[in-house]
Amino acid sequence: MSRFDWLSELLARCEDEHVLVRHGSATRLALVHLLDIDHEDWGRFAEVAQQQGCRWVALWADQIDADDFNIDVCFEYHGDYLVVRAPLAIRQPVLPSHTPWFPAANRPERHLQDMFGIAFSDHPDSRRWTRHQAWPEGQYPLRRDFPAGGEPTDDTPPDSAYPFFQAQGAGVYEIPVGPVHAGIIEPGHFRFQAVGETVLNLEERLGYVHKGIEKTAEGRDAAAAARLAGRVSGDSTVAHSWAACMAMERAARIGVPARALALRAVLAERERVANHLGDIGAICNDVGFAFALYQFSRLREDWQRLNRTVFGHRLLMDRVIPGGVAADIDAAQVDELLRQHSTLQAELDELIPMLDDNPSLEDRLLGTGVLTTETAAQLGVVGYVGKASGIDYDLRRDHAYAPYHRLQVESPLYHDGDVASRLKVRADEIGHALNLMEQLLSGLPDGETHIDWQAPASNAEGLGLVEGWRGEILCYVRFGEAGRVARFFPRDPSWLNWPALEQLIHGNIVPDFPVCNKSVNGSYSGHDL
Amino acid sequence: MNDWLLALIELILFVALAPLFSAWVKRVKCWLQNRRAPALLQPYRDLRRLFAKQVLLSHNASPVFRATPYIIAGATLLAAAVVPFISVNLPTAAIADVIVLAGFFALARFFLALAGMDVGTAFGGMGSSREMTISALAEPAMLMAVFTLAMVAHSTNLSTVIDQLLAQGLVLRPSLLFALLSLVLVGIAETGRIPIDNPATHLELTMIHEAMILEYSGRHLALIEWAAQLKLLIYGVLIVNIFFPWGIATSGSPGALAIASGVVFVKLLVLGVLLAVGETVLAKMRLFRVPAFLVLALTLALIGLLSHIILEVG
């Protein structure tokens, strides 16, 4: 495939817009092009990228010494990733905002504002985001002068002063929901403005499970950083640790044995299947169809029990390590896995038509929570949310990383963008994942499952990109002295998908919110970091 | 005197068996979903636990909020007294007719809706608003179904209605068939079962009945839960005893009573299975479909009434 054949076009556009590209490098961040620009050109570059038709992927900052930040933004175009970097002096931390061109940049920019004290001019909504009241205004946890253990504080004061969006008018009322919910789910606050039962506006308030992942990663060695990455979002533990390991291995320029790569893919696909099974049941349960919940929970439970017997952990946590995998399987276990595939396939062949043919379920799911292709493209959503709304993007196929480059990767695509489509994408992806695992397991390469880790030089950096079950996961790692991590930034797909929920709920009725939310199923933990 | 004693015993049985009926429905549902069911005594344990627990009241709670559980329990208890359970011609049947029965339910609902709004939480008000929307349509449908019965039996007294139907023998009356269908739909809506409401949900935004009682705890919650179980059983008994009255005791002799108890028990078991099957194969309806559902109930009742006038009179 021809990689980066569009880059010259983009550079020409830069020239037209007087954006000065100081360096371009295809090697400093392997597999990704890195462009260095001046911070004065930061805003104009967003305009260029938008004209080009790039998708906004991620934004992170890094304090490289006492006086300077590096600000990185990542774009994707036709399966190629481009990182644009600008230096920024800590004395005057102001940058033009990318949000006017890319709505997806909204919350990530506010995250940087809270964590680094970088102000974004022309930002349409500069309220705090990740910061609740755990640390005071004017303190920036990801700056170097902030202690790793945090400042000692008394009880965290209540966070009652957050300026929520207001709606006024006859018959408009407000429903605050969460962060404590009646079910055992993660905490998040949702503020509805409704007229009767129709939702006028929904505002999300996240950040209740901020754990300081980025800060705690600093100073860890590679193995500990991989373990931490596996805890960014517990349901995506394989994908996140794979992305982190990929980033670290690229930084250290280590090649991973073919057997380890194949096993990583098996683990990632097993994680995908488990989560999709759980979600299908949960979506149906949210419209009162409990039968599906119990059937799919049973399938998921069987699936995870085999995870435990074969790989040693129900959720496959800590199986992916820097340099390879921490689990190996023999021929008997391969047979056991394959047997489970056919059992699952047989069960699904019975269950999925039951869901498809149930008119009362159809009535609830069809046409509910529609995310149009235009809105989806504007927001840059990924994963099943995108695939249900006509966004045909799958990293495993379009930015094929090993071992997927040698496999036949199928990806479902629907255009209706409703809850039913998001359910169908999940059901299809289970089938495709089973196919992929069969390909992987039938041709499992021999050899080592991991190679010894070698600490990279100081300032070695790498970017990992993995298609998790929610969609594209990006992970940036820069090493410091003695092979210790200096900067770790995992970007969960939820950053891109949470804003879609605020859009797709418009015009729906309040009691349909839970099923819409479940169909998007953003990770709170992965987003709050 | 004996009659009063019998009526009292029947009422106590009625109230005591209500949680068991809910447990039975739940058990069948569990079986249909390939799950292991909780013990049939579980609702009783839950009630005992709730009665033992401390009552937590919101600072904003008014006397209405505190009185409501007792009003609901009282009104539902009175309603149960009016419905012939094992035998007809009890003295309690003379207290009130079926229109008053609907009135008892309306009274309980009125106070429940007030209590839902009383504390001022968003969910409570939301639940009250939904409940009133539903009841505004369910009540006329119920009354219409009841009027059909009344016209067939020339009485609004339930005991007399059953007597009349028994006396008429096994005649297939289209009017009664329509009234039955209508009453089943109304019963599902009024008792908050799937597809109208989901009693098992934890999703506040989708709740109707549960949203109004979210703020209740301890014995208050126990009374409301018990009343809800009782209401389900009342609708069950209404349906099986009016439309399938055979077996009900017309005299107070021990033999007839024993047979009648067995028969009504079996009828309720069957009804519970049907309810569970319905709840398993159906998803919950979108809230704005509920009016259509209830309009269907109203229409069925109206057709029942008309078919009585057209086909059966004269």
C-alpha cells in the first residue's frame, strides 16, 4: 500500500497558508510522520488539516525541561497517522484552539488546560474539565514541579459551582442524573434539559474517576508501565497494554516475535468478543428484554472462564508485556479454544435471529439515538459507533499492524446510526473476530513468546496504535533516563465517542437515554485517566 | 357472624398470598431465562427485612409523604376485601361495588403521585407525571370493561356478577371476551409490568412506578411494595374469577371452600405462567407507545360494550 502519498499535498497547503514546517521526519516516531511547526502556526495548521480532510485523533503535551512544553496533535488520513509538534514556552503557555475546526479537540484541550495550565485562545468552551475540586485552581498536576504524590489536602470540597449549561422557557425542566447511579456502573454526571419527555439538551460531566494515570506512569520501568496501561480501562486491558507495549517497543526499536504478535491478536479478539457479548445483552436489558441479558451473560461467562483456564486471567490482564506475551498455549489448548468458537457460533446462530425477529425489541432499537454520518464525521467517532454511522474505519484493516497485515480483516458497516445498528455492528464483529482467531490459531507461528526487554536511550519515543474493542486506541510514550518512562499518554476511544452521545440523544425521549448510553458504552475510567 | 369470619379469613389469605404470587411469576420468568430462581419465600424475607429497617426521611418530606404508604396500603387492602377470592356472597361484597374498587386504586395512585413530587427530586416528579399520563387512559378503559360486565350481569357488584355468570352457564359471549382482553391490558399497565413498566429495572430514567418510590425506605417501602404485590394479585383474581368463575364457592360449606381454594390456586398458577411468558418475550414499550396500548384497551372495552348491546340484548 502507498503510505503518505498525500503528504506532499498537505505540505503544499501549508505553504499556501504560510505554515512553516521546520522538520519532517518519518523515523523519529516510527510508522508515523512527525512534523515540527512553530506554535504561532498551531491554529493555521488545524485549518490546513481540516481542508485536507484529516480526522483529529489525539492531543497531548509533554514538559521536556524546566522551561518548555512540546505540544503534539495527531491526525489520521487514509490510514496514515501524522503527528504535528510545536514547542511552547512555559512562561507564556497560550495556543490557538483547534476546537473551531475539530470539535473532537474540545475536551482534550480542556484536559491540557487543567493538567498543564496551557490556555487555548478562541476555545468556545473553556470551562474546567478534568479538574473537579481535588486540587485547586492554578495548580497543574502534570507539570514537573507538581509532586508525584499530589499536594496533601483535607477533605475534597464539594464540587457544586460547575457552571452547567442552562435552558430556560415554559415547561423546561432539568434532570440531574448521577454520578452515583442505582446500578453498579461507573460514575458520571448527566444533566438533562427536557420538555415533557423530550430531551432538549444533554450535558455530560465526567472526570469522577480521575486516577492520575499520566502522573503515576512517570518514573516507571517498561514492565510497570505496561501493567498500568492494562488498568486504564479494565474492560480494554489487552488493547491498552498492547498499545503501550507497541509504543515502548517502537521507542526501543525492538522486534516482537511472530508468535507473540499472533497471541496478542488472539487475546485482543477474545477481549472484543467478551465485551460485545456483554454489551448486546445489556442493550437489550435496558429496554426491558431481560432474556437476552441472561443468555449473553452466560455466553460471556463461559468465554471468560476459558480465558482463565487457558491464559490464567478472566479479563486477560497483564498477559501482554513489553517484548511479547506472558502466556503461551499448546496444541491441546488451541483445540479447546477452537471448540469454544464453534459452540459460541452455534449459540449465536440461534440467539441473534431471536433478537432480530422480536418486533417489540425492534420497535425500541430501530430509529433510537440516531447519529448521522455527517455528525459522526464531524466528531471523528471511532469503533462501533463510527461503523454504525457510515464511518468505515478499522485500524486492523486500514492501518494494518502486525499480525493483522497478513490476515483477512472484515469490518461491518451500517449507515442508519441508530441503537439497532450499533447492536448489529457488535454482533457482526463477534463473527469476524471468530474468523480472525481461527486464521491466527490455525497458523500459529512457532518460536519464542517474548524477547528480553532492552531499555532504550533517553528521549526515545514511540506511538502505539491498536484497534481495541471500542475502537482506535493511541498510546504515546517517551522514555527518560535509565529506561524510565518520562511521559505516558493513553487515548481511549471514549474521548472521541462520549461527545457523540450528547448529539445522538437530541430529540429522543428521556427514558430512551439508558439504552442510547449503553449502545455507545464509553469508558469513564479510560476517559478520566 | 360466620360469614364475616370467613370474609376476614379470606382477606388475610389474600393479603398473605400476594407476595407468593409475585414470587411465582418471578420464578417462572427465571426458568424461562435459564436462571436459577430465588426461593418462593424471598419476597417475605425482603418485606421482613424492610420492616426491620430504619425509615430515612428527606428533610423536605411533608406529612403527605409519611402518610402515603399507609393510605396506599389501606386503600389496596379495602380493594382486596371487595374482590371475591374463594367464595361469593360474602358480607364484604356488599360494602362496595366495582366502581368503588376503581376508586380505591385511584385514591392510592393519587397519593403516590403526590408523594413522588413531595420530596422534590427530579425522578419523583418524572415518575408522577408518567403515572398520571398512564392512569388518565387506563381508568376509563377499566371502567368501560367493568360497565360491559355490569350490563351483562345487570349489577356492578362483583359478587352478583359472578353469581349471574355462573347461573348463565357456559356461554361464549363476545362482549366478555373483549372485556377480558381489555382488562388484561389495563391490569398490565396498572400493575406496572412489562411492556409498560419494568419492576426489576435500576435505570431511574426509565422508571414509572419505581421512580415515585425511590425516596422511600424501611417500613414505608415495605408497605408500598406489599401493596403493589397485592394489587397484582387483585387484578389476577379479578381476571380469573370473573371470566373463569367455575369452581368458586357459592356456599360456606368446608368442602366447597376447599375445592374453591384449590381451583383458584391452580387458576392463578396458570395466569402467573402466562404473565411470565409475556414478560419474557416482550421488551418494554417506548413510553409514547403506552397511550396507544391503552387506547387499544379502551377500544376493546368499547367493542365489548357495543357487541353486548348489538348481539346479546333482546
